Amino acid sequence: MRKNSFCPRLSPGSFCPISHAVLTGTARGSSQLQAGPCLFSSPLPSTSTCLRYPVSCSGLDPKASLLLEPPWSTTFKGQTVTLICRGPRSPAQGDVSWYHDEHLLKTNSEEIHIKTSGYYKCKTHGSSISDPVYVKFLSEWLVLQAQHPVFEGDNVTLRCQGKDDETVKEKSYYRNGKKLGGTNNSGTIIVYSASRDNSIYYCTASGKKFWGPWTETSNHLRIHVQELFPRPLLRASPFQPTEGSPVNLTCETRLPPQRSDVQLQFCFFREGQALGSGCSSSPELRIPAMWSEDARSYWCQAQTVTLSVKKKSLRSYIRVRRVPVSGVNLEIQPRGGKLIEGENLILVCSVAKGTGTVTFSWHREGTQRSLGRKTQRSLSAELQVPSVKAHDAGKYYCAADNVQGPVLSQRLRVTLAVPASRPVLTLRAPGAPALVGDTVELHCEAQTGSPPILYHFYHDGVTLGNSSAPSGGGVSFNLSLTEEHSGNYSCEADNGVGAQRSYRVILSVTVPASRPVLTLRATGAPALVGDTVELHCEAQTGSPPILYRFYHDGVTLGSSSAPSGGGVSFNLSLTAEHSGNYSCEADNGVGAQRSEVVTFNVTGTSVSKVTITAGVIGLLSVLGLAATATWVSRFRTQRNSGGLSATGTPSCGPTVGQGPSSSHTRGPSCSEPALMELQPVYGNVGPGHGDLIYSQVSSIQRSKGNPENSPRMHQEDKEPVVIYSELKKGRPDHCAGQASSGGRAREEASENYENVSCALSAMEH
């Protein structure tokens, strides 16, 4: 490899950094790249950028270009023409060599001025010698000139020039003796799409002088048309591809620097069939894969966009090598070969090497016929066995063959697992209902499934525990019941190929009712007849509903239910018979519990009332209301006349006899008529007479002796005398009737009596 100061340092396999470089070939099957003084080996760069710079296809440095100024290759003798040499780098650097008719001129300038006819060539540093240019100096009066340089497909300007153009009247142009167009007096004519056909051109000029008309013929000129681009060269990389590998085809040619703006198109062919999508601006075509049947002759074509220039490459035969299969491998999906019954088994057979069409086949040990066979142009193929069953278990292998004999893979085992079915949960309790303290057995079992099976037990979604069945079947889990064990139970069976959950089973744990507590809540203390007492019974624990029963001296008073648990109450309006022992009972169906006995006493009717014996009641019946009315009348009369003291004590009092069932009066000890005073004998009266009430008529308090107000008092500090009367209870309407007849008398009496309104009315009557 040639190196100098211009050649950049590149790593092996790098491309030349100069944008206008081209691939060139030396020997068959090899390729090199030249860019200026640098020479690089394959890999090949993109030829699309390389075609715009003059690089020799022979492996030499690019040619120099020689330009004329003015751009006419033929001119009049005595005139001067300037020659300019252009190399790969412009302006040219270093020495420039000039040649005239193969003789080296002693100059190193980029430009020279000439006046002598002949062939001229030049060479710059980093280029090869340019194509020769023939410059001709003529002594004729009329000269036909052609521009330089001219390339294939160019439009050429011809100029017919006389030494004295003022006398010229008409000019005509000829090619191979035939006149081109009509008369042209402009001095130039354009020849379109010049070709390298060695045509001969000349022109004529005519005019008039004093001696008469004249005609002059120019020199004969053969236009030097240069090649626009050389015949393309088709290259294949690699030259002998392996079957199945890609191939890059390159159509190589070059454009001169003076025509670097010309657009080329490239077409590729296999035999007579066009490849790719047709002609394109890219000089490269990639064939993704070459197969044995693709081993044929190939060629390419380069052409201008205007199709004025077309050139075909020589044909090249591409051979394709076949590689025998090797490295046959079998892969099972799912990985590991562990399948669930009913799944699809996928067998993938592949080869590490091998070209062309490969025949794949799949086998299971113990069977004569193959499971399947596929022939295709690829390095792998797959076979699917749908819905595998238990008999599909075993060892599998595959074979691959590309006409050179089958190669077998390793053997892989396939195992099948049966998923566990939905388990059934059974709760086995010693009795119904399940009670706190009982031991319940939870049994979970899946009818089918490959062992081992792991069972999980759940209570309201929370794991209770687990147990394994190594050989299949079911397992049990014992639970000592508490109140919190009520709820939803389920179990799960899992054998590693999918867990299955059982249906939920509801367990209700019944808690026996505890001994209830009876509470009696009276409106006051002590409890009196007519009061309302609340009996409240409550068991602190126990599964609802709880039925409560209330007892008085062993006799059922009533019952009430608590659907949601808690306690209940029972109200009782007291009578004298309600004294005694009370208890209650709580029953929720799993055994009744009786409370402790509570003793309750009913003491009386009110704080200022007493119960009168049957004798007193009889006495009041005999005397009637008449005596009471007489006493009341006298008492009111005495009070109104000043017979009572300021304290309401009479000036004299009666002497009342006492007895168990009757009473008598002694004579009064004062001058005024004596008041009849009743002194009752107290005793318990059964409260069964619901229509009787006892009302205090009057309470007379005797004070200490007062001679002024009570001269007839014989004793001091006497106890108060209380008068009661037995009355029937009056209904509200009855009371209203009495009120209407009582009138003003009741109004006056109310000032001194503490009584019930109906009772007062009765006494007044």
C-alpha cells in the first residue's frame, strides 16, 4: 500500500475519506480503491459517491485533465492558446509535467502558452498523464473551430471564422458532405448529442467584392469526442457466495471531472431478467440471499438520464456454494418439556449450519412413523402437537437433511401434569348446631390432579393452615371452635399447574346464652301499689336470637325475644300481690339459663295514705257519708264563726273510742257541739278492690294549751287526728257530673282537705 503525507491514517477495512472516489479492479475476484495517492483494500465503499471523481479502472492514479483557453482546438496561425492542467486536487500542487508530441517540456507551471501545432499532454502530482489534445494552428483565411473538450452526448458548438468576417455574406456548415440546416450568418451552429462516429465537418463562406462574388471553404475538422464514462464493470461481493447468504452487486464506472454533474442510472440483470425495481441512481444492488438455482450470469448497464449514452458491462457468472447441515438442535416449548394435559406441544428443530432447502422431521421414541415433516429454505422449523394427552409423554428428537444425509438432534423428555380439579370442602361437626368448644373437621379433596397436591384452608379469606397430599387424595384440618370461628370457609388445591378454589361453606358457631342478670327498676323506693316497675333481663353472651321469660314465684309473667342479642324489659303495674320472688330465663335453643332470684316487696299506696281494715270500711259503710257530712258542716260553720284557732285547731275536741272494727264517741267537754272523731284501726287490706280509693278528709293538729283561744282544752300536745273515707273510683265523666252539682261548696272545702277530686265530690254529696 502506497503511503505519503496526503494519505490519511485509516484502520483496516476503513473507507477513503475523499468523497469523490471510485472502486477499481485489478485481478479477478479482488477489489481496490484508489483516492489520490492512497490505495485501500476491501471492504468496498459506496460507489454512488465514487463515480464523481476520475479514478482509473486499471488501478492507476486518476488522469489529469487538459483545458484550452480560448476553448478552440483549431485557430489561426500566429495566435496564442493557453493550456491548463488539472489534477485530482485543484489547483495543482507540486511539479506539473508537460508533453508535446511525446517530448517533455521544461516547465512545471500549471499553465503554458503555445503557438505550435501538435499533441499536448500533462501530468500533475497524484495523477496519471492526461489524454492527448491536438491543437492546430492554420494559415487559411477561413477556419472551422470546435469547442474543447467534447464528451459523448454533449451539444457541440461549431464556429466558422474568417480573418475578415466583414466581407462574409453567408456561411454554411457540412457534416460528411451534407449541409446542416439552412444558411446561418450568426457565425456558430450547435451540433446536438455528439457521438464518437468520426464524422468530418467543414464550412463555407461567401461574399462579393469589386471583381465579383467569391466563396471560401474551411479546413476539414474531425471533432474529438471524449468518452463520457467507460464501459461499466459488474462486481459481486462475495464473488462465490454461500447458499443463503446475501450478495452485493456493484456497477462500476466513472465520470470526468468536467462532467461530474451528469446524472447516471444503473440497471442490473440476471440472464435477461431485470433485478430489483428497475433502474435507479444507485450503482449498488443487494440480493438478500443467493440459492443454488441463482447461480447464473449477471450484467449491469449504466446510462444517462436522457438516455443519450448507454453502456453495458460484460457478463459475469456467479457460483453458489452449498454448506451441509450441522449442529441440529431440538427445542421444546414450554421449556423443560413439562406440560399440562390439554396444552399444545411445540417442537422447534434448528441447524447451526446448512444451506439450500432443508428437510426437517420430528420423531418420538417407540413410534415408527414421524410425527411430521417440513421442507423449506430456512435454518429452523417447528411442529405443533395440539392438546397433548397422557400417552403423548416420552422422548422426542428431530432430524435435518439438505441432500447430504440426515443429522439427528439430541433426545428430550416430555412429561404431562393433570391440573387439580376444583376441590370439595366438607365440614364435619360432632352435632348440629356447632357449639363453642366443639371440634370441627375441615376436609378438602380434589377428585383429579397429578400429585403431590398442596391444600390451603381459608376462613373469611385468611389462611388457617395448609397440608400436602403426596400421593393425591384429600386432607383434613381440625379446628376447636370459638365464637370467632363463624364465617365463610373455603380451601384451595394446588399441584403446581394451577390452583383451584372450592366453593364457600358457611359455618355458624352457636354460643350458649350465659346466666342472665335480672334487674328491677321501680319508679321510687320503696315500691308502692300503683307504681310501675321495669323488669330487665339480659345475658351477656349468647348467639341471637335469645328468648327471655319472666317468673314471679315460679309463675310465668311473660316472655320477649331479642333477635339481635342483648336484653329485654318487662313492665309491671304493682299491686299488693306483686311482692315476692322474681327471676328470668334466657334461651337461644342450646340450653336455657335461669337468673338468680330477686325478692321484691310492695309496701303501700303513698307516703300520706294508709290502708284501712275491713272493719273500718264496714263502719264507714254504716255511718255512711251522713256523719262525715255533718262533721264537715259543723267544722266549716265553726271555722267561719271563729271556732277554730289560727292554726286550724278546734277550741274543743271529741273523745274518740278505739276498737278494731268500730268506734264510739263520748260526750263533748266543751259547750259547743262536739265533732265526731273517727280513730281507725289500721290493717292490711287486699288491693283487689280496684274500684275503691281511700281519701284523707281532714288532719287536725292539736297544739299546746292556749287559754285565750282554747279555754276548753283538757290536754296538751295531742297527736293529729286523721279522718279517711272509702270512696268508689269515679270515671272522668262521672267526676265531671259531680263537679257540676257540687258548686261552691266544693270550692270552699278544697281549702282544708287533701283529697282526690272525685273522692271530695263524693264526700260532699
